[in-house]
Amino acid sequence: MRKIPRARRAALIALAAVVPSVVFAAGSADSKKYEKVDKGPKTIDVSKYPQEIQDTYKKLFSKKCSKCHTLARPLNTSKTPEEWKTYVEKMRKKPNSGIDQKSAEQIAKFLLYDQQQRKDKDKKKDKDKK
Ligand code: HEC
């Protein structure tokens, strides 16, 4: 077997040590950003929501929006109605999202309703506590 020169070997070892840490840092920056929301609840109680919204939650949202991240991400993120519309569209356009236009519109409706009924009220509760 041919011997690898000492300097080249040292460079290879250094590279081997650096590459995984760079890849890890890139991955953890994203996971840090979502760490808090992703650790929150992955389900909510929709039994008091209108039937149509309940159906969207069960049949569309739970299935379509849990493909790449858990449902905790959308369920624990607050956005304005405009932002939700933009966001659902952004998710829909991701490669292989499996979300069609009609489902996206219904999911947006669910997210807007849930924002007003639950998230905005929880935020108010937090404020009242202070
Ligand atoms: C094809 C994969 C995929 C699908 C399907 C998907 N997401 Fe995402 N989602 C991502 C990725 C990747 C990110 C990280 C940020 C980005 O790339 O936009 C993300 C981030 C998010 C965020 C965090 C946004 C923020 O505040 O920065 C929310 C909320 C979200 N998704 C909601 C949804 C909803 C709602 C659905 C269903 C309509 C959905 N996602 C479906 C891949 C997906």
C-alpha cells in the first residue's frame, strides 16, 4: 500500500474533524429556531370547533402538515391571517408537499380560526397574568 505523506495525512484528519461539525452546526441552527415550538403539544382539542373546521383538522391538516415536521410546529406558531395565507402557500409549494390548492385553502381556514379561537386568547391570558 502506498504511504500517504505525513502533511497530507494531517490535512485529511483535520478535514475529517471539521466537516461533521460544520454539518452539525448548520442542522442545529434550524433545529434551535424551531426547538421551542416543536417541543409543544402535537394535538389540540377541536371538539368545540365548527364541524367543517374539525373535519379539516382531522382529514387535511393532521395528514398534510405532519409530513416534514410534526404538527407541533404549526400548532405552536402564531401568525396574522395574511402571514398564515402566505405560509400555507409556501408549504404547499415545497417539493413533494402533496398539498393541492383546495386543501391549502381549507387548511388556511382552519389555521385562521384556530389562531383567533385559541392562540390569540392564550396570548391574552398570558398578558392578563402579568
Ligand atoms: C414538504 C415538506 C413540508 C410540508 C408538507 C409542510 N412543511 Fe412546514 N416547514 C417545512 C420546512 C422545511 C420548514 C422550515 C422553514 C422553511 O423552509 O420554510 C417549515 C416550517 C414551518 C413553520 C414555521 C414557520 C416560521 O414561523 O418560521 C410553520 C408554521 C409550518 N411549517 C407550517 C406548516 C403547515 C401549516 C403545513 C401544512 C399546510 C406544513 N407546514 C407542511 C416543510 C414542510
